[in-house]
Amino acid sequence: MPVDEFFAQLVAFLHTLKPEIATDPEPTTHLWAEGYIDSLGMLELVFFLEEMLGSQIPLEGDFLPTFFTMEAIYATYIAQVERQAS
């Protein structure tokens, strides 16, 4: 999936979680610090990504930083899956 398409889908999803936040996050916006993600939103985000990927996301070790920005989520989960598929 192209990075721009992923970011667009993720921004739309984040707005369903926090509709009161009117601005779109940038790829490098810290999603936790800016209030786009909280502990419940994290679970919903994982489910959203698993649906998108069609597979389970392994949450082991120090995985939390991989969810700090959209850029990190893409690099860790989307681009990695695409590299493995090629």
C-alpha cells in the first residue's frame, strides 16, 4: 500500500476515534502526546491495522514506540509486510 494512501486511511480512522480534534496529524506527529491515541484507542488502532493487514500484529517487547507516529506505524507494520511479501 502506498504510504500516502495509508496515511489518508489512518487519518480518517483517527478522526473516528477523536472527532473533537479538527486537525489532521502529520506523519511525524506524536499521536499520544497530541491526544489522537489513548489506551483504548490503542486497542482499536491495533484491530484496525490487523484488519487492514489481514493478520495479527505481534505485540511483544517494547512495541509502544512503534505506535507513536503514523510514520513509525507504516515503517514497522505496513512496509515490513510488503517487503516480506515481495
